[in-house]
Amino acid sequence: MRFLMACIFILAMALFAFAQNLSNTKATVTNNVSPNRVINSESKEYQKLRMDGFNALYNMDYKSAQAKFTQMTQILPEHPAGHFYLATNYWLELLNSSRRLQTDLYSSESFYVDTKDKVDEKVDKEFRRLLAISLEKAEANIKKNPKDVESIYYQGAAHGLMASYEATVTRSFFSALRHGSKSVDLHRQVIELNPNYIDAYLTIGVYDYIAGSLPFAVKILATIGGIRGSKERGLEELNLVTEKGLYAQDDARVLLITLYGRENKNVEILNLLEILSNKYPQNYLFKIERANTLVKLNRATESYQLFEELLKDKNAQKAADLIHYQYAEAFANQGRNSDALREFQKVKNINGSSPELITRAYLRAGQMLDLLTKRSEATLEYQTVLKRENVFDSHEQAKKYLQKPYVIVKGS
């Protein structure tokens, strides 16, 4: 189960690199040109819409991104890119609204418990519709030209995006693994057709990292089954994209932030986050991640200052619940339990707070109260958790701490 969890953790965050499919389109125009390649139909206007939409997406302006990507579908109806980006935009906006865009969520075992999430049928249907259209267009182009590199890339990207959606939204982990595996296979085909398609190494790099991270016993079985990889090679491939990728440099940076987190390379994470924060000033998530990383580097004062700045940032007020929650976690990390409790309590009272985050805040508030030896108050928080809809393993955790107070295990 830990192997599955590790794989899904990477898959779930891998397509945070949502723009990987922008790839090496310009670089490949002069190589292996054939009359039926979808890239040949791209105009400067089309490419500008792509970049403008991409920048809007990274700046969390989902409405503007949607408008740009919709225009792409109108200019080139046969191109799979427009609908792919629309599906990506839809997915990321959904994750943001449910507060599932912070990396620490996917490093928690609670996220991977065997419970099913209730997904809005209309939301689920629309995402799948958009992605199906993109996949259909890619496959149609490939039938015309089996060596249409860009269409093969989008075909693989569509499966990769579905893997991320299944992992992060529906939490259907085995389905995510199937789609993720297919995505890697297709992007290996892209490299075989054009070794200079550098951005395709995003998916391959993640695969190599996962395969190289397996426990020794599992790795032996995986090798017998033809699965081979290397953590070092995977990180090298992703760094290659940051250095030589045309459009996916920032995508690789986002991936490396996630993987470096597993390697406790917090200095490297901070450097990447500073680059991204400066480039996309409206993306408050990068600033939250910076604040969290500063705490891990024992630079708590700087972290708290950044959280205070975020709370005063008008653009970030739409995510005030998440900021307070992460601020609380920063305090808890430093053993400042009273301050952490205060921030967790604020999450519940913010108008428009994510219901999912509120439940998690009740659970964490109970834990802080236990650490403060306020047992009767702690039990009230746990009882409230049980009255709310189950989030991951929140009910299981609440029942556990109703029976026995929460304590921090040294070395955990």
C-alpha cells in the first residue's frame, strides 16, 4: 500500500505541471516535418492565445484562461490543445476551490485512505467531456499521420491529466495508475520520434523517479516485470527541462518542488519558489509554499511575516481559509500550540471557507487542545468532526482521539 501511495503522490502532483503539453512545438517545426502534423496549422495568434492563457492559468485567473483556451478551439477546431487546456483549467480551478492545491496534503497518509469522495456529477461530466474531445482530436490526427509528434504528445498528456484528476478529485487511485502508465508509454514514443522534444521528459522523469524510489523488495519484482528507473536520473531529466525546455521550464520547477520535498531539499525548494513567486505574483499558493518552506529551514520569523503579508493581500483574501490553516500548521511545526489553535479556529469562521478544510481544522484544533491539556474542549472538536461529512480519514482519526488524547510521537 505504501508503494501505491508513493506512486499516487507523484502522479497527483505530476500534472500540476499542467502546461507540459506546450512542449517543444517551436523547436520541432524544422525536424521531421510532414504535411499532416497538427503544429503546421498553428498561427502566431494561436500561439499567443496559448501563452496568454497559460500565464493566466499560472496566475490563477481561471476566467481569463478559459476565454483564451476557448478561442483556441475556435481558431483550430481540429487541434487537441484547446480542449486539453480547458479541461486542465477546469481541474485546477476545482482543486483550488476545494483547497487541494497545497503540496503537503499529498504527503499525508490520510489522503490515501480507502474512502470514496462524493463528486458533483455535473462537474465530473464536464471535465470528462472536455478531455474526451481533446483525446478524440489527437487520435483523429494520428490516424492521418502516425508520426504526428504533437498529437501523440497530447494523447499522452490527456491520459496524464486523467490520472491526476482521478488521484486528486475522485481519489480512484488504481484508475490513476492505469492512465499514468499509458501517458508515460505515449511520451516515450514522442522521444523515439524526436529525441529533441525535451519537454516530454517531464512525464518520463517522474516515471524514472517513482521506479527508482521503490522499496528494494518491490524493486526486484518491478525489474522482473520490466519496470526500471532511477531517482537520480529522474531528477536529472526534470532539471534538464528547467534548463533547456522551451515552454515547460516552470512546469518542471513545480514538479521538482514536490520531489525535492520528499528528499528534504528545502534550500532548493525555496530557490524554485522564489523564481515562481516573482514570475507569477498573483499566485498566492507559491507564497504559501514559501512560508511553509521557511519554517522547515528554521526561519520561522520570516515565515510568520510572509503569512501576515498574505493575510493583508487583497488578491489572496479569496483563500483566507487556506492561509490561516497553513499559518496554523507553521505554528504547530514550531510547537506554538496556542497560536496554532487560534489560527485553526479562524478557519471555521471565515465566510466561504471550504467545507473540507473546516472539517480538517476541527480535527487539528482538537489535537492542539489535547497538547494544551484541554481535554474536554478537545473532545468537543472531535465530536463535531463526526457530525460533519467524512474527509479522507477524519472520522477514523476523531474516533481514535476520543478514546485516547492526541500526542506527538518523537521522531515521527
